Amino acid sequence: MEFGKHLDLLLVHCQGELGHVLVGGAPETPGATMLDKMNHINNVDDRLRRFVTFEPRANVAMSVNLLVAPTRPDADAGFIVLQADRAHPMSGSNCICVVTALLESGRVPMVEPETTVRLDTPAGLIVAHARCENGRCISVSLDNVPSFAERLDHEIDTPEWGRVKVDIAFGGVYYALVDVEQIGLTIAPDNARKLAEAGIELKRILAEQVKVSHPTLPGVDEIAYVMFRDKELDGAVRTCTTLQPGRVDRSPCGTGSSANLATLYARGLVTVGDARTSRSIIGGEFVAEAIGETEIGGRKAVLPRITGRGYVYGRTELRVEGDDPFMTGFALSDTWGPQVGLLK
């Protein structure tokens, strides 16, 4: 893997969650499909991921989206989500960041009042509908991949909280969804550190007790995140997704909202045409709507549409020098948390 001398990034956030977009200078990633490329990053060569997601060039509360040419003819662009633990097949907030960056930078021509952008991802084709005014993306609606419940009310044994019920569902990645009262906390900013540590501990336990494998996506075979949820008085779902090595998603989490929608669909609590608001730990909102039904690998699945907004707030250029002693990056527990040793 040969880096360019400079990497160009657009700085973007979606409801407070940083999802920077790497638009230039990245080396070619081998693979015939986007899934192949993601698996190459995870299993063969992760130097680019480490370079852009670890200190001293990054911080714990961010992702970087690797923009690449699509591998399928019906897509405008392709991207892979790079995070501190690994490359992931899909993320709603990051997808909104990518669409916003592509349109507001002119890499995909903007058509007002609405532009359709088709994105090639390791999870499948994502069709985005961006509402545009005066050269800006006012909102982005993502037609996500089929989402389904794998297990409902599955009980796991934990040393700290006893038996905990979890829903296991796929919404672009696999989630364990946990009603937050089971761990004696509420989803509030003051509890962010406790929620993060609880989520990472539950992820560790789940890895020992629950196995998953997507029926059509080889290599998508882990529960990527634990998402805590709670009910709001106005009917919204309060969400808090936890990410390795121990932080919380600032956004309402698009793939997590899709996974949660799949559990509601499996329980018969939503049907096609129904929508639910997802609200983050800091109050940001997505709308998750069931727009269709399908089947994947013998499982009944719902087709989610996630609507939110991203903001391009700057750009940066990373200089690449071979004598940099921290080319592979580092992470310290003072800011990355006590689980920092879990990072690969």
C-alpha cells in the first residue's frame, strides 16, 4: 500500500457525530467488490485505517469515510467506514456525511430541490435522496439495506447486572439492543462514560455467548455495537450506541435505528408506512420509516428509510512522511478509556 504525500479530507458532522470524508490521496484498496475491499482492510492491510483514525491525527470521537470509485455500475460513488476498531460495512450518520460532502463539494452534481445519490457500500447499495436549497443539503434520506431481527429477548448472563435481555438485529451492521433500565442508568449526557463502559463490557460478553453471521455478506459476523434504548414521553426512542474502545455515538445512529425498527417490525409494532423518531444522547434526531418488506436468507426483513442532516464545516490536508514515528498511530486510556487495549 503506497500512500500519496497528502491526504485530503472534508470535515463533516451529522447531528454532532464526526464523519470526515477522505476524498483524495488514499492508496488503492484491492477487491472486486466493496465488501472485498472492507475485508482486505480488516484482514490484510489496515495501515490507512490506523493512520487516519488514531492519534496524533485523530481523536476517539470520530470516524473517517474512505471515498472510493464504485464497484457496481448503478452507483455514483463508494465508501467504507473506518473506525478505531476496524472497517465497518455501513453507518447511517456517516452515509449522511458522505452524501452531504459529495454534493456540497460538487463531486456529484447537485440538482435542486432534490438530488438522488447512489452509494456502493460493503452492506449493499444505499439510495439517498437529498433535499437541496441554495447549494446546501437541507436533509438526506437513506434507503437502507434490508434490516432484520436475529433474536428477540435473548438472555445473557453478566457478572454486574445479572441476566440481561437483548435483541440482536441487523441494520447495516449487527447490533445488540438493550433497554437501558436493565443496567440501572438513563440515557443522559452525565452518564456518557458509564454507558460507554457498560456497552463495551456487554459487547465483550456477547462475543462469548452469541454468534452471528449475515446470510449474504461474508465477513459480517460480529455484533459491532451495543445500543441502549429508552422510551420518551412523546413516543420517540432515546438511543445511545456505544463504540470501542469506549465512547458513545453523538448522533441518533442510523444503522442502530434501522436495527431497532427491525425489532419493532418483527414484534408487529410497526408496519409499512410507520415512522419512529430516534433521539440521541445530546438531543439530535433522525426519523426511521418502514418503506417496504422483503426477505433475506429466509428471514423476514424491513426496508428502512433514515432521514437526518449533515454539515460540512471545513477541510484539512494530512501530510504523509515515511519517517513519522507514529505512522500506525496510538491511543491512550486518558481519553480513549480503560478498554483501549481492545483495539487492534
